[in-house]
Amino acid sequence: MVRLLRSVLVGTLTLAACTPAPQPPAQSAPVASDAPAGAYRLDRSHADLTFRVNHIGFSMYTGRFTDFDATLQFDPANPSAMRLEASVDVASLTLPAPPEGFVAEMLGPHWFDAAQFPTMTFRSTAVEPTGANTARVTGDLTLHGVTKPVTLDVTFNGGYAGHPMDPNGRIGFSARGSLRRSEFGIAYGVPPEGSTMGVGDAVEIVIETEFTGPPMAAAP
């Protein structure tokens, strides 16, 4: 019995010695940019929020929201630590050459129901780098009173610490994503299965943004 216990003890100590110690989570690879870390706010004059949805199988109908804002905690040394919050005024919906009363219909109870749900919000919950300047950004989207996770494929287009005519940090991003509107309680007009006669369930999201941040260290 003593010999057996001794063998078990030796085996346990040997296993413990060979097992690597747990390592802390590694930071994501840094982003190559002169733009400093810190709080950034959307430059609304250089931003666009577009959506596209299939119209009876004949075209991708395109609309925009023109009144939206966002803040970003930018950290080029550790992209996974970045955090984004955004809000959209639903009533700022803009459509191409809409027939009379069509915008009001889209903002009414069958569709966005802007009177009851005037604001959309997005709060990031995870940033997963996928390349030197790309990442998947997942967050909670609240639309039409429903909150669900949505993932955006984001490309970092670059940035700088400032310029004599723009003495603040500036960064730019392009993002693409999709959602099913029926999952957010907007199922009106979705075609029956096997048909395209209606407005598609899948909605494409296309975003272009620039953000401004901390002032230059030696601003003129």
C-alpha cells in the first residue's frame, strides 16, 4: 500500500510539473496608426448609414438614416478593448424619390413605428480582429423595441494624430453587416416562402464613418 501511494504521488507531481501554467489572455495585435488612443466622436459630416433590402426580386431598394451619432473608445495597441456606442433617430429616414405619403407609411406602425420606437441603438460587446486592419464587431442592436446581437465586418481605413488644418486625431472605418427584420418584429410585407413578391426579410447594412479624437500634442 505504501509503495502504491508513493507511485501515485510521484505520478501526480510529474504531471503537475509537465502541465504548463495558465497564461493570461493575450492582447490582440496592434493596429498601425499614428492616431492616439482615447475617446473619439463621430464626425457627422463624414458619415453615412445606408440599408438595402430586396424589392420583389427586381432590385435592392436603398434607404438612409441621416441623423445618427456615435462614440468610440479607440485603442490601436489593443483593438479587442475598443468599445462603440451609437444611436440613430428613426425619423431621419430618407428614401429615394418617395411617393407622397410613403415616408410616413414607413415610419408608421406597420414598419418602423417611429412614434413608439423613436431611437435605434447599438452597443458593442466584442471586437474580434480578423486581420491587420479588419475585425468583426458584435454588439446589441435595439430596433423596434427588440434587442438582439448583430455582427459587423469592419475595416479600419487609417488615421492620423492631427493636421494643421484638422488639429485632432482622426480615424476612419467602413462596415458591412446584415439582419433579419422579422427578428426585430418588422415582418410586414415579407414574401411567403418560395416567392419574392414583397419586401425581403434580409436587410444589408453599409456604414462609412470618420471619428475625431484627442487634440494634437502641439496644436497650432
